[in-house]
Amino acid sequence: MGTNNSGFSEAGLLRLRNTLERHVESKRIPGLVALVSRGGEAHVEAVGTMRHDGGAPMRRDTIFRMASVSKPVSMAATMVLLDECRMRLDDPVDEWLPELADRKVLKRPDGPLDETVPANRPITVRDLMTCTMGLGVDFDLMQSPIRTATFEATDYSIASGPAPHQDEWMRRLGELPLQYQPGERWQYDLASEVTGVLVSRIVGRPFEEFLRERVLDPLGMKDTAFHVPAEKIDRFPVQYGPDPVTGEFHVWDEAEGSRLNKPQEFQGAGGGLVSTVDDYHAYFRMLLCGGVHNGERILSRAAVELMTTNRLSPEMLAARSAMYGSVAHLVPGMGQHGGWGFGMAVRTFRSDYAPVGQFGWDGGTGTTAYADPENGLTGILFTQVGLSNQYSPRLIHDFWATLYQSIDD
């Protein structure tokens, strides 16, 4: 069979659909929406239903909780400020985030919270953008006192309840010591949230408002937001967190009555967005096109190159790879990219079907979105099944493996 105008073989796309259907037919994944494109021609598959016990079918315009796949899109707002010289990568953040001035650093990363030394230097904008501020999720040290304290102070996941206003959130964060010296080690998640507050403070208005004006609206990302309004609730599936042992579907967040039904006081740049496959396609295509969308420049080419190439030193890369290597059996393939840019992973070595240079990220709600400059390819797969067991990660792995086989030229 030949190629169609999407740059994939007909046989390959059929096999991709069969792979996705097999995961839904296994009764482990209620539904999914996938979009693949090369050269701008998108191919979409919507399979299964909005609930595990049936309900409305998945549709191309279904709105999903992005979780950490929020990070690449949120980061664009920060890049706009870099482009406009409203901040610089090596500026200390103290001017805008005084809560993070004069940090104390733990003597030992797993040690008691009161055994500290002064920080060697201030936290910089670059530290926040590369997740090297000295505090965050460290999969090697999940039982450490600082991890417990950080989680209690800053977590706003469904289980923890909604986050307070960003000023109160920053106040809590500012009471904690750092786990590492600024710029010393890559740690997950927390710095991404802080960048959202940084942007908000610099522009003097809510993060979402600035992101919408400078990124979402120009890209036509009309379904991307920090909440789902009432008129779109029928496009919003229930979110499941399957039991890690039995696989039973536990409802993590309902569609009706979700706290995402109303605007959020804290607009979490690291994980708070909802979106659709077409919105995310517009964003990743813009990155592949060097910052331009339909003839309009959103980001400078240099900013896109900075975001989508590795920003970590060899030492940080080695530590990041080792950290993810220790949990690789839990989530197959995820974190095994080597590099990290701004807001997303960047492949610096070939660990599976994807080539070096591919960039994007995965989300704990069962989402994945990457673009690949070498093949001009974008792949996006959204489910409503969180990564509490192997079902979503295996589906995501099989999606990518099958997608790369369907390139035919």
C-alpha cells in the first residue's frame, strides 16, 4: 500500500488504529484520542468512550486534563518575556519572587530540615526554566523530610484540594530550605509552577491572561484553559486513577462537579491546563515551524531552539538519567530521553523508536505530546486513565512504536 498525503503509509495508519483499538478492547483504557501529522496534514483517531462503563463516545474535540503536558505550552509565556528582554536568563529572581531570596540549603539532601548552609548564589531565571532551582520531585529521595514538607506546602492535586492564591503558595514555598544548591541538580515539576508565578509577577496580571493573549489566542487554541466552562462540560471525560494492584477504575475526578468547572485561583503552569489534540497540534507545529503560525510569529526562532535543545550540563544529565533509570520499570520509556530543554524533554540519545532531537513530554493523567524535527512529525495521544499502573504507559509506548513504523518515505 502506498503513502497518503499525510506522510504515513496507509498500512501503517491502519496498524496504528488497530493498536489503539486493541488497548481499548482490553477494557483497560475506556477511550482515547490520537492525532499524528507530518507536514501539517493531521490524521486523527477517536476510540472508545468517555466513561469506563460506556457513555458518550470519544470525539476529536474531547477536552482532556493535560497534567504535565501543560509544561511545554506554559513555558511559551516565559519565552515571550525572554524575547522582549523583560527578564534575562541569568537574572536573580529575587526582584520578582522575594520569597525565594536568601535561601538556605540542606547539608544533606535527605537530612533534617534544620541542618542547613547558606545558598552559594541566588536562584536565577535559568534555574527555574531548567528545573534546577534546588527543590522539586526527586524520585531517588521520595521519603526524605524535605519531600514530605514540600508536598504538604505546595501540592494542589485532586487529593490535596485546591491551591491558594499564588502569593500564599509562594509564601509557603519560601519557608522551606532548598534540597540542593541552585543550578546543581535537575528535579521535577516544582520549578515549572514557580515560572508561572514569575511570569504573572513580571507582567502584573494573572498567568492565564498573559498566556492566552500571547500564545493561546494567536494559535487558535480555543479549548486550552485552566478550567472547563459549563457549555463544554459534555466534552470533558471523567478522569480515572486505576488501582495499582487490581486495575479497578477509581474515579479521580468527575466531569460534572470537577473543581475544574470553575476558574482556578492558582493557575498551575506545571500541570493545570485542559486541552484538545487539535490545540496541541497547533502549538507543536508552531515549534516545528521555528516559532511561526499561519504567517504570524509567536516566538523567535532562537527562543524555540533554546526551548527544544538540551540545556543541562553533562553532570546534571547523568544524574537525571540515573534518577529516571531507577523508576523506569514503573513507567516504560518515560524519562528515558537524556536531555531537558525549557519545559520539556529533549532526546539526546536513541533509547527507542524516536530519533535524537525529538521534544515534548508526558502527563500523569495519561497524556503524551511530542514533535520530531528530523521527520517533521507531531504525535499526540490523550486518554482519561492516569499513570497509577501500567495500562496508560504501555498504550503510550505502543502508540509511539507503531507511529514511527508508519513513516514511509
